[in-house]
Amino acid sequence: MTYNSTYQDRAGQSAKAKQKALEQYRDRPPVDEKLAAERKAAGEARAAAKAQKVAEKKAERQAKAEAAAAEEAAKAAAAAPKSEAELKAARDERYAKRKARK
């Protein structure tokens, strides 16, 4: 294509390029059905393996979350406010220590 090419020149070049592309498309080898089936099976196997891996990771994350929740519950139970009887016992113990010092 040059600077002074006309519309007809450009249209002709375009038509030739389209024809060449069409011929290349027609000249490509036919699809081997056996090879295509193997590729499809391999793709499905990869997809199944990936899905299994994702499921395993999800289960692992869920187990970790449950363990963390159980640990939090145990900490909360340990840090729970003491009952009145426990508070009274601690108060009496402090009182007894004070009296013992005197």
C-alpha cells in the first residue's frame, strides 16, 4: 500500500487477503476425533481434580474455623464472671489473710 493508492487498490488488496485467509482455513487438517475426545477427557479430569482440591480446602478452612470457635468458647467460659458463691469465698479468704497478719 502506498501513499497514492486508490480505493479500488485497497479494496482489491483486502479481497485478496480475505481470499488467502479463507484458503488457509479450508486447507487446515481435519479434526482427529480420537485426539479431541482425549483432550476433552483430560480437561474433565483436570476440572474434577480442581473441584476436589477446592472442596478439600473448603473443608479444611471450615475445620479450622470450628476449632477457633471452640477455642474462643473455651476462653469465654474460662473468663466468665464468677458466681456469687465464688466471689464470697474469695472475699472471705482475703479477710482471713488480713486477720492473720494482725
